[in-house]
Amino acid sequence: MKQPGFLDQIKNYLFLKKRDSDAPINTNLKLMHGMNRISIVMFLVALVLLFFKLFVFKR
């Protein structure tokens, strides 16, 4: 089996690419990836809010 590239792993992780049907389904792994997705989204929201606070709503 060929090793996936870095971008392929990112796409697979964020569900931008279809999951490998041969890979086993592990509940713990699914929960961990779900929590990581939530933290990535929260981080991006915080960056957007910080950007607006620093540059858009400047007094």
C-alpha cells in the first residue's frame, strides 16, 4: 500500500477527500478527529475576530 502524501492526509482529515474504504473504522479515532476539527474552527474564528479587532475596528 502506498503512503499518502502530506496534502492527501490533510484533505482526508478535513473530509475534503473521500475516506479510504479499506481503512478500519475506530470510534476513538473518529472522536479525536472531531474534537480536533472543533478546535481548528475555534482557532480560525479567534483569528478572524482578532483581525477585525486590530484592523477594522481601530479607534
